[in-house]
Amino acid sequence: MPRLLNCHTKGLIEAGCDEAGRGCLAGPVTAAAVILPPNFRHKLLDDSKKMTEAHREELRFVIEEKALAWAVASVTHEEIDKINILNASFLAMHRAVEQLKTVPQALLIDGNRFNAYPNIAHHCIIKGDGKFKNIAAASVLAKTHRDEYMGKLAEEFPQYGWKKNKGYPTMDHRAAIEKYGTTPYHRQSFRLLARQVKLEF
């Protein structure tokens, strides 16, 4: 497997950007932007989807300590319902970039589309979280921060299994929606079930 690359263009301050939760039925979509030191190395760093939860948590704190700058931001389920999940994913990345303490000269975006951020060039890279270290780092932060949030929501609504499924459309999650109806955290613009029921809380 090829090693992750340090940068796209040498000499530029680049921030990697990625999101988590795009395909979920509940909760926010969360994005991270990360600027790493030029020679950052860690044996666990990879696309977060290929890592164990324990490894992601371990790496999260390394990235937050060693990064030159990092930020995490979310777009709520209500906002997702208003502007659609694609635009919400871009907005979450924009919000993360806004919070960076160092202004990057270029953004490396995981995926094939992006809404340009004002005055900063960007490059869309398909499966970028498996190609560039800063995108991989962003994928780890986005995933771990969102998972932590969904774990807190799971305490309020334990019957949906969010501690385990994080809001993704698993069979157990859909079965819980069928049995209990939806919560205030479900994305009503998504196809939750063929026959949808809503409970009031």
C-alpha cells in the first residue's frame, strides 16, 4: 500500500478537510480541518474508516497535540433538512476552516466536489483520506468528535443503539425507528423508512 503523502504542493500551508456522518439518519454532519507539521508521522495514521475505534481515539489526541492548527465544526440535522446533506457537508468544512488559528494557503478536500472557500485555493481528491496525511488526520478528528457527540445523544435515546451505530442506517437502527418512531435528532429529509412514523417529545 502506498504511503500517505505529506503535501500536495511543497512550500504551501495546506489544510486537509474531511467530514463524518454524511450517510447517517440522525445527528449532525461533522467536519474537520487540519494543518500538520511538514514531517508529521504516525504508524496508525490512515483513512479513519480502516482504523479501529481504539486506534482512532488514540490518534485523535496525538493529532490535536501535534497539529499546527486544527478545528472541528458541525451542521445540525435541522440545517441538513433545510439545505440538503451535500451543502451541509461543504458548510461544515467551511466552518472548520473558519476556526483554524493559522490561515491555510490551500485546502485539500476529500471527495470530488466542494463549494470554494473565499480567497483560498482548493483541490478535490477522491479517496483523499487514503492519500494525504492531513486529510486522513481530518477524517480521524471528524469521526471521533462526531462519535463522541452521538454517544451523548444515545444516553437520551438508548433504544436506537447510537453508541454502536452512531446514527448510520443499520438494520437495528431502522428497526428501532419502526418500533419507536423518530426522535428530534432524526433527519426528516432522509428516507428513514418506507412508512414513516413521528413521535412527539
